[in-house]
Amino acid sequence: MASAVLPSGSLCAAAAAAAAAPPGLRLRLRLLLLLLSAAALIPTGDGQNLITEDVTVVEGEVATISCRVKNSDDSVIQLLNPNRQTIYFRDFRPLKDSRFQLVNFSNSELRVSLTNVSISDEGRYFCQLYTDPPQEIYTTITVLVPPRNLMIDIQKDTAVEGEEIEVNCTAMASKPATTIRWFKGNKELTGKSEVEEWSDMYTVTSQLMLTVGKEDDGVPVICLVDHPAVKDMQTQRYLEVQYKPQVHIQLTYPPQGLTREGDTLELTCEAIGKPQPVMVNWVRLDDDLPQHAVVSGSNLLINNLNKTDNGTYRCEASNVVGTAHSDYTLYVYDTTATTEPAVHDSRAGEDNSIRAVDHAVIGGVVAVVVFAMLCLLIILGRYFARHKGTYFTHEAKGADDAADADTAIINAEGGQNNSEEKKEYFI
């Protein structure tokens, strides 16, 4: 950086003009003469005796510039703007910008505040010290600009479950460029951002592709800004998702769940969807509804139950998105039945449903199987008992026919000799 040198004739002419000026103007001209003389002596220096720090400030706030001197020898301190115009010379402000105000002045420090900072104030500010030789150091003011507007836009105001929609968020005119984060409820999602620069300002647009389900209805999609100039800046939109009905059958009567002959059965069909189903339909699988069954809105009423009413009853509900149903299996017991039946499992479905299993029927089947096994064991026992006897041979038979013991022995020996005739009889 070369020193600025003014011709000596110019300085003399300026001094003569200052001496001839009116008293009110004379002081200003002398100050200007001093500035010109000092400017002619500014060399390139390392600023080893000057200390300052860079300043980062948010647009519209206050920036404070400090020029400090180590080992001060009462030399003059001066502050200049990026155009090298003098802001303060000692405690005097030649620059006609009232936003600059003196905060502190001493032999070792010149501290100046700049209020209502704008992006045009950004740049290098110079601290000068009139020593021998003169020294100079600069500080940089960086101005942060928060997004001037944050907008979120959803491709479709109302989506259908399973559909993929596009959501866009735009943060306009910020410095530096904004980072956009996405949330669905409390869950963070990942979007794709594009940055556009114009005149040192940045506009960022982030795109989020989202596949929605019925659980997303009424959930907020949040666009949140990460920027050093602003905290907790965000905007949101609530999702509107249409979904097919969810159907459930509620047993209203009898409350204990045991349906006997002659009783009354009342079922209520509960259907929730978006849009809300306007009507439901009751049918009986594999047969018509009983003639004495009454359908009233979402309720099914069957009076004077009998065993011919047994079967599976289905409630169907639909809206513009789709159709769903739930089934209830009815089993009518004799009037003497005391067994509490299992609760019928009634769940919504589209192609099939889970039918309830009657524990009483299972108990009856188990009882029949146990009884059959007991009968089989009794029959086998009698069979083995009848065939359990004494073995007799011809030898024994000969002994039984003998008149005395000797004869019995002889008959027995004779029987042993004739082996072909020896046979066993199982009585």
C-alpha cells in the first residue's frame, strides 16, 4: 500500500485559506488541514501497536468498533470508513452521519457505535495511529440479514391416503444462505434445497416429497430456518388426508353377551372415515336378514332370537376413498344355557374378517372326544378281561381223567411220547 503524498504548495494554499476564513469556519478548515497533512504521512504498516476485532452484527442492530493502542504515547487515533472518509478524529466527528456515536475516547482507545446497521455498511473500517512512523489496521463489519419472508406451500390442499404429495418452503433474501429443516410432527424429515443468489442476498427453496396415510391427517408439516441472524423462525401447514372408513361392531344388547332363544340382539355399527361415511349397510353372509330383523341407521335389532338366526352379520361402510366392513358371528343358545360365550371379535376389513370362535362349541366337541375315549378304554378292558384264562394241555387233561396218582403219571408220560398230538387250548 503506497503512501499518499500531497504537494507542499497545496498545503500552503490551504493554510492561507484557513487564516483568511471567518472565525466560525476557521476551526473546521484547520481540522481539515490537519487531516490532509496526516493523510500524506500514512505509510504501509503492520499495526503492531493497534488492536481491533472484526464485528458481526444483525441488520438493524448496533455495531461497535474499537480502536485500541498498546503502550500509548498519546498519539492521535483516527477511524475511517470503507471509503476512507474520516468518521472520528480523536473525539471530533467530521462525517455527517449521526448513526455514528462516540462511546469512549482516551489516549489508548477510540470506541464508536454504529446504529441501525444496513447491508451497505458492510466492509473494512480503518484505525489509524499518528506515530512516527504512522500505523494502520482494519476491522471488518459483517452484516447478517435474516430471511425477509418464509413461505410454505403444499401441492394439494387435500390428499388421499397412500398418495405422494410435494411440499415446498422458500426463505427469501437472507445473508448468508439459509438452511431449511423439515419436521412432520416431532419427526425430522429430509428435503432437497436449491440456492439462488442475487446482489449478495440468497433465496433458498426446499422441496419435500411426502407419502401420507390416515395417521397424518391433522398433523403439522413444519418448515424451520437455521440462520445465525434469527432463532426459532418457522412456518407450518396442517395436512388434510382423506381415508376409507374404519368399521367396528359394538354389542349393545344383551350387555352380558349371552344370546339365548327369545332374547333381543342389538348391534351398533361404528364407522369413522374422512369424509365421514353418510350411511352404513347391514347384510347377512350366505343368507338374507331374518324377517324380524330391523335396521335403523347404524343399528341392527333382532327380536325373539331363535337358532335359525345363527350366522355372520356384516356391517359395510363406504366413502369416496373406499369401502370397509366388520363382521359379527351370532350363536343363539338354549334357554337353559348358562355358559358365558366368548366375546365376538368384530374387526374392520375389505376382503375378509376374523370371525369369533364360540368357546362353548369347542367345549362340547372336547367333551364328546373325551367320552368316546373313555368308552373305547372300557371296551378294550372288557375284551382283555374275557381272554385272560388258564392254559390246559393234553398232559393236564390225562391227569384229570386218572383214578389215582400212579395212573395220572402214566397218562402224563404217554402224552409226552406223542408230541404230534400235543396241543394247547386257550379257553
